[in-house]
Amino acid sequence: MPKKKKPLGSLRDQFREAGLITAKQAKKADKGALRSELRIKKGIEIDEGKQRIESDRVKKLQKDRKKNDLLNQEKAKKSEQAAIQQLITSHSQRQDGDHPYQFTDQNKVKKIYVSSDNKTQLNRGYLAIVKSADQYDLVPEVIAEKIKARNPATILFLHDRSKDLVDEDDPYKDYPIPEDLEW
């Protein structure tokens, strides 16, 4: 009859049977493992190395989130600028002409030459002057309002037609300002 093999025990038992460790060393290893498990469960004396690694990981995650937020903001800003540029180029109403039209850009008086139709529409508030890439263009009032919602600094001049309403108490209501008045 063949001998039945003994089932192998734990790795510790196998080391002891092979003579690699003594029984005293095995008991000592058991006590150390049990103590470290209890410490971890109760939160007592957490390994400082592990704690430092965890805090470094958390800091890195926060730093990466901030970096991603900045990148996302830059992408959003670029996409807004591209959308504004697209609106301006696709709805441009500017016609070159001989009539100068003056407006302010960052507290400096600027002058563009437009057609008489453009000048009339600018004075009545149907067109607005917008700035894109150091150039000035004219867009309809509706498009100017869309651009203004996205980036108000792009709109340089838009006549407010609500101010054209004449107040009944105004002593100069009978003397309207001519549209072709130059300044």
C-alpha cells in the first residue's frame, strides 16, 4: 500500500518542517502579524511611511485637479473666442466708404471709414462696432447682443435706442440732434 501524503500546512509550517525556522521564530512572527493587524484596525500607530505616501498621493490628486481645471478653462476661453470670431466673420456688414466714424477703444479715439448706409445704421443702433484681432467690424444689433453675452469687451459701440425716447419733461424735446452731426 502506498503511503498517503500528509496535506501541506501553511507556509510557516512548511518552513519549520524544512528546518529553515524554529518554533520560537514562528511564534514571534505570529505575534508581530497579529499586533500589526490590530493596530491597523484600531488606527493605532499607523506606519509613518504609509501615511506620508497617502498624503503625497492626495496632494498630487489635488494638484492634478487644479491643473485640469485650468486647462479646461483655457479650452473654454479659446472656444468662446473662436465662436465670437465666427459670429463676426459670418455676419459682417461693413462696407468701405468715405464717411469717417469715430468711437473710443480703451480711452483712445479711433476712426473707421464706412459707407453712408453703415453710418446711418450705426447712428440708429441697428449696427454695432466690434473688435476682433485688432480689427474693427460692423455686425447687426442681434449678433452684437449675442457677442456681448459671451464677451462684453468685444463690443466697442452699440447705440442704445431706448435713450432715443423723448422725455415729456425735457425742455429740448422740440430740438432733435441731427443724425449727420460730426464730432
